[in-house]
Amino acid sequence: MPALVTYNSPIYRTGEIREIEAAAAALPLMERAGLAAAELARKIAPDLGKPVLVVAGPGNNGGDAFVIARHLRQWWFNVTVVFAGDETKLSGDAAAALKAWREAGGIAVAEIPSAGDWSLVIDGLFGIGLQREVAGRHAEIVAALNGMRAPRLAVDIPSGLESDTGRVMGCAVRADHTITFIALKPGLLTLDGLDHCGTLHVAPLDIDAPAIKAPRGTVIGIDILTETLPSRRRNTHKGDYGSVGIIGGAHGMVGAALLAGRAALKLGAGRVYVGSIERDAPPVDMTQPELMLRTADEVLKVEHLTALAIGPGLGQAPDAAFCLRWAIESRLPLVIDADGLNLIAASGSLRDALPGRRAPTVLTPHPAEAARLLGCGTHDVQFDRVAAAVRLSHALAADVVLKGAGSICASPDGTWGINTSGNPGMASAGMGDVLTGFLAALLAQGADAKTALRAAVHLHSAAADALVADGAGPVGLTAAEVIDSARRLFNHPR
């Protein structure tokens, strides 16, 4: 039976799915896929008195659609099948599915009936093998489906969405539900996939995919919060929870460093020092007086730091570059964000120093910053977000989050995860500074870099989701609000 997406669910690229399918070639996969999708369709069809429209495409995705239609017809649904392909070019399995549909009394028409009033629309036009732009008649079908008021169920992936990347190939179906087979694909969870898939359902088809091929990609979910740090003993003091140093706050950007400091403090760091590049920075944060404000030089000399973060409001002046070099040469777990990343992209010596660090390094670029670090364009990064994050992690020997819709967390061991929380309200100033503070706090308290990154990324976005659920946003959501929401969620993740 189909299941919803859960924490640590495996994610496979298309080539890996093909390997798993080949290993399970003896199984009737098309029949299983069609039955699973038909069972879901039966549950979500809102009005049994109206017909169901099934659009079958020219490949195996169309074969799945014929199986779906056959089962729905056997369950007394009134089903109309539109076949948008060439029968002579169908694969053996898809041709057999079409034959079985006809033998069950069904017919396949070439055009969508103009007067249809549908209970449910099932998109079986294109699957995960799509490698070309959707155009011509097929583009017209996609437009027609998107214009219908009936709920839309996509089979394996919304037609027109590239399964490895989430890119729209010219145009794509906007589904209310997507049932994907065997396991998740990256394109369902990142970039444009989030706006096209609706509610995701996974049908494993009785295949234990991880037993056939260990996944490199997994889903990052709320359960990671319970795995990040041990429960606190009652007999403890602030020194047991680490000391964070935050370096940033150049002229006009002191607030960025303060946001990071407040985030670190409220995610449990025992002590937080905020070191500003700006010499005339305020001596105290009246909103958060527990923070210890210093100059950047003074914070770098604090001997009991257990984690360091640099970048929020850092600027790119010579003083900033000096502090960054010191931070990289330190033996502290290090988070680098914002202008820290831009300085590394502009300096070969700083870049070359990163892989040789003796402590964990975590980088938090948005797509433009990642492009500078990789020496390419932002379009190239967004073209394949998973590949870009993995490449950057490998090149700089760092745990990396490529921020954005469906943030990608990649680790030097080659594994990666896609975050499932977040909303458009996070597209506002200061959000990255808060994430940096969360990361530094978890590292300071002893979390390993891979776990700290995934937990901080999920918590950051889930806290924003909680605010939206309570009516604060998404329009007008602020980074400062996310800090207190994250504290509540981290303490009570269930």
C-alpha cells in the first residue's frame, strides 16, 4: 500500500532506480504499480458519480495508466482513457497493459473529451525517463490537465518534471497527489518539484530497494531532532554545553551577527560570544543581554570556545579576510556563511586551506554563493542541485547545505539528504544568520557535523512552518520569530 514520506526514506536517482528495476525484473512491476495507484485513486476520488479521466503516454508510464484504468473499471468507476502515444512503439509490458484494458471492455480515445466533468484526473503521460522538453500535442495535454478543476493524481512523477533535478521540462502537470514507485526521486523533493507534486505517496511494490542498492540519498525529517544531542542531566552547568564564537557584524550589518548569536544561545549553547568587525558596535545587546559582545579579535582569542561561526554580516574588507583565515586555521568546528563563502570563492589560498582542516567544516551557501565556489553560474547549480552540493562537499571536504526549496545537505562521505520542511515565508532577511547560529550551537554541544547540519536545517524550516500553522506568515515572517519557535520545537519535537 502507498505510504507518505517519512524520515530516512531512501531517495534514488533515475539510473539507480533502473538498476533496482533490473534486479527485480522477474516481478510484475507494472501490474503492481497500476494496482497501487488505482487503490490510491479510489480513496481520493471525491465523487463516484462523475467519471475518471486517465491520460496514458507513449512509454511505460502509459502502461501503468492502462492498468490503473482497468482496475478502476473493475471497481465500477466510469473511466475515460486518452492515449497520447503510438501503439506500434509501446514496450512489451505497456502493449500488454493496453491489450488487457481493451479485453476488459475499455476503449482508448485520442483526444480529451471537451465536455468532461471529471471526478479525478490521472496523469500517466510521462514518467521518470523524460529527457526532452514537453512540446506540441503533449504540451497542450499538460495545459488542459492543469486547467481542470478536478483533483489531479500524477503517476510516478508529474509529467514534465525531471526526476533527478526537479526542473520543469518546458511545462509540467501540477498535481494534487503524486504516487511514486519503488522509492523517492530527488526531483519530487527539490526545486520545482515542491510546486508540482502535491501530497507525495510512495508505493514500494514489495521491493526492498535498500537491500538491492544502498541509498546515498535520504529524507531529512523531524525525527532527526531526537537523535542530535543526548538528554541533559540535571547535575550540569553552562560549561557542559559549549561556548560559541560568532564573527561578523561589519558596518551596517551588526544585526546579522546578533541574530546568529541569539539563535545559538536559544538552541542551548552554554555561552555565546559575538565578535563584530565594526569597532563601534554596541557593547550590549539590550534584547538579548546574555550575549557577550566583543570585537572580532577578542572573540578569536577566547580559549574555551568549542565551535566557531563566521560570515553573518562579515563584509569583505581586509579585516574580514584576516579573521576568516584565522578561523580556518583553528582547530574548532567551523560554520562558514555569507561573505565568508564569498571571500573563499575569491581567494585560492583560503579555498585550498579548507580540505586540510583538522576539525569539521560546515558551509551554508545559497545557489549564487555555491556557484561562486564552484566557478560556474547559478543556473548550473540549480540545473542539478544534488550534484552541485555533492561536488562542493567533495571539493572542500566539508558538510554543505545548498539552501533553497528542498535544501540539499551533502557530506564528504558521498551521502546526501533532502530537507522536507520550509515555506515561502523564509525568503526574508536574516534567515541564513539564524541557521548559522543554530548550527554553531549544535556543534558546540558535541553533535557531529553531518547530524548537526541536517538537524539545524530541518529545525530552522520546521520552526517557520510552525509559525505559519499558528497564523504568523508566510507573508511577513521574520528571522527573529523563527528563533523562539525553533527553541520550542527542539525541546518538544513530537
